[in-house]
Amino acid sequence: TLADARNRVNQESMRIGQLMAREWVASRYPEAGEPIHGGVGAPSRANDFDAVYVVPRGEGQRPLILIIEAKGGSGTLGIREVNRAAVQQGTGNYMLEIARLMATDTSLPPATRSAMRDVRQRNVDVRYVLIEAPIGTDAGRPTLRPGRISEFNISLSP
């Protein structure tokens, strides 16, 4: 069906977004290695980030956590309720809420939960990045558009 075809295209564009994320991280932070959470081939789940990388730093420097949101197809940024207020995916409050949920999710590995506790407690530096692999149409057929990479502004009050 058409709906099945669109779903397959969206899933593939999300995978392409994850591949773009892996290449972006490898080119800017080669010391990060593989993600400690998510990444290429990992399922997309509610209440978590698409990929999380830890970038080791020199002595006396706080670690850097890279949080990736990969959007494929016609995927858009979501909204959730946090403390009775609507918060947009990509904001500091959204990031802290997902970090809180992941830090207590016992199905996740200890390293992921620990990193999310550090994000929540602001013990690490964070870059929250959006990778988009949009789908358009060409002569009625779905086609991948050029990917986009941007960083969310997650300024937080202390």
C-alpha cells in the first residue's frame, strides 16, 4: 500500500539521518567512537534520544555529551508536557526531561543511565544536535532531499 511505502521511505530516511549523525560526530569528535545509546540501526523509541555520544576530554575538563535527534521523512519536532507546561523537542527543558526518563530506565545500560544523570545534574557539557534527512517528491516519487544539521539552543537557567 501507499502507507506502507511511505513508512519504509521514512524509516530509510531516518537511517540516513543516523548515518549522517555518525559521520558528523566522526568528523568533529573522532575520539567519541561509537554511541553509548542508539545510533544506526537502533529502533526509535519514545522517551529517549536517537543517539548519545560521550566525548572524552583532557584532564580538568568536563566531559562532552552529544545528544542527537535524527528526523527522517516528514518527521517533525514533538511537544510534551513537563510540569504542566508544553515543551518543544530541542529545548533545554525537553532535553532535561528526556534525560531524567532515560536516567531511570532500567532497560538501558548503566553507562547510558549514568551519562543521562550527568546531563540532568549539569555535570557535563552538552551539544544537542538535530540531523534531518527530509523526503520530498520528484515526478510523484519520494526522493531524499539534502540533509541538514543544526544545533539546538539549550540555554538553561541555573
